[in-house]
Amino acid sequence: VNALLTTGDTLFTAGDRLIAWSLTDASTPVPGSELNLPGTAYHLALSSTGNLIASGESGLGIYRREGDMLVEVATMRTSSPALQTLATGERMYTALGSGGLLVSDLSAPEAPTPLFIYTSPLGRFVADMYLWPNGRLFVAWENGVELLDTTSSSAGETASTAGPRLLNVIPLADGPVRSVTISEDGSLASAALGDEGIALLDLADVRAPVLQDRLGISGTALDSVFAGDNLYVATGRCGLQAFAPSAGETLTPIARWRGMFLSDVLTADGLIYGADSSRLVVLRPLSGAPVATTPLPQSPYPTDRQDNLPLALDLAWGPAMDPCDERTYAVFFGTADDPPLLSEGLHGTSLSIGDLDPLRTYFWRVEAISADGERLRGPIWRFTTTVSDTGQMRPDAPITLLDWLLEHPGVPAALVALLLIGGGLSYWRIRRARRTHH
């Protein structure tokens, strides 16, 4: 499932097939009519006449419902995969896989016609679009968002060349903006920024949106949607996270769900619909679901009261780091039974220490610090060092004269000869003395 769309009591999903699901019981969607697509679809949208527009690897497909059947109205090939399309009036705006925004004529739904490609200094590729009922279009490029007016054109433009008029540019991120969504009352916008988290915009003056807050999150912000007073963000492998704008329009985490990988999210009838490449999940609002708790530091190395330890070692503790939990650690270490702070802001579960004293007892503990600054204090552990690391080392064996000579080939031959003559004279004198004695 690559795309979701709701209209009335029907949920449409698209991937290799277009499927219409009945939402008569919104908590239990029932699959109904379906239609095989010519290629994989990436996005679904509605035209102003109520037709479905599917963007995919082979271009655009336009479909409508006739009773219980899904019927193809028209197709339009594009120069590269069509990643997303929005339609307003007689115009379609399509994000192309090769870059740019394709503007097409939809005045005759049975024969859509490509007109020209719109480009932007904010980047080559369109990541997401959001269309307001008044014809204003948010377009998320690689490095920011443009606000376009699709209802007017510049002087001198004809019907076939009339393009959107730029109203404002909103720089948001150093990387791609993945998606843009607007709150139900139109007062706020959210931009999913991938690894950079999410951005919250104040739309009190829609022509000049103001950045209110940016928040790093666990996982990768791929899509977001407002539901009531809350914002839900699909974060890939970290599931679904819920936030509530607080005083000053900052974002406060309120809940998390991690049942599966989520890349798309939308809301309908008070429920949350999420999808990955092959599954659809229906969730109730997460306001009652707890935010993930930070685990207590445990499983230390050295173990508590361990002795005969070297004078340099790695302190380690558990549990293993969770890529969806942005906790950090602080380590307290010393010879006092309530040790002082040694290091904090650690993103791993180990810390190297050295230059310890022999036969000394050391105390240490770890504090886990959640993303919002809450600190969880672990127990105090202790260990004792060995007598000396060097006491267990043996000295090298003394070198022999022959080895020394072999290692020093530059020694003069005369010195070697002198040593041999001296040794020979000593031997001769000893032999002579023994003969004289006998």
C-alpha cells in the first residue's frame, strides 16, 4: 500500500491495485471493488469532478466509480514516474521522478494534456504538495516550501501557458521536505523533514507563514496529519508518534505506537489510518497511549563488588540502545560512596576509564536522560582494582653475546679478533700453569 485517500464512507488504497474499502464501520474497513493498475501507484488524489487520479511509475491514471465498479477514464504517460498529483479546476500539478512540477490541462478528463514543467530554486525534486480550497498550493521542494497561487496568472500568459504564481518562499531544512499538511482550521501547517524531525508553521497570514517550532523526533518523519488538536507523524520503523501544540505553538510529545513500519498516515471519522508497503492499520487516537518510558540502567560491567580488575577498563551497562528512543546517559564515578559526575550526554552504553589506583575500591552509577530531560537514576555499583597491572608482567630474557653481535654487524672486526686472542691467551696460561704444577 503506497497511497491512502478517503472520501465519504470510502477508503481508497493503491499500490499494484486500486481498492475501494467500505468505512460503514470505520474501525473495520471492508474491501470492495478493485482494479489492477498498469504499474505501481504512489499517490491518490481527487479531481474537481470527483474522479480519482493515481500517480505511478507509468504516469497518470484517471478512474471513477460506476456503481460497485472501478472504471478507467483515461491515462497519460509522463517522461518519468509520476510521484504525486493534485488537481484544481482544469489544472493538474504532478511531481515528476526526474524533477520539476508538470502542469497539465484537465479540462477534458478523457484526454488530459501535459503543458509545461515548473521549476524552483529551492531544489530539483518535489517531495509533497498540499492544496487549499482557495486554490493556493504548498509545494515542498528539497530545501524548503513554496506557496503558489493557482487561481491567477501573469499578464500575457495564454490558457496553455498560464502557470502558478509564486506568493512566498519558506526555507525549512538542509535536506528534503517529505510532506506538508494543514490543520483542520487552517491555522497551522506541519512539514515532515525526514531525519531533521518536524516543523510547525503559523498560518495566521497565509501569504507569510511563520516558523513556530522545530522538533527532532525518534525515527524519520515521513508523513504527518492533524486530527483535532493533535498532530500525528509517521516515523518509519519507529511507528506513529502523536504531538500536541502547547502554549506558544510548540510541540509536546503525548503518545507513541510502534506496531509496524509506517510511511503514510491520514485520519477519517475520528480514527487514524496508517500504511507501509503492504499493510493497513486502523488506530484510535493515541491520547491515552503512554509515551515510551526510559528504562532503568542495569546489567553493569564490572559487576557489582567485582574485584581484581585492571587499572584501565570500559564501564558498560544495559539495556542496549533503542534507535527509536533518543535517551542519553550521564556517568558518575569516583572513590566516594556517592560519586561525582564524570561524563554526560553519552549516546552509547559504555565509557572508557584509565589511570586507576591499585587496590582501590571505586563507586559508579548511571543516569538515563529522556529526550524531554527527565532523569532516571540507576543504583550505585562498586568494584576493586588489582595490585598492579605491571606486577603480572615478566622481564625479557637477557641477550647473549652472540645475539648482540648478530644484531650489531657494524662492530669492527678487530674488536672481535681482540676478544678471540684475549680468550686464547687466557686459555694458554691456564694450561701452562697446570703443567708446571704437575
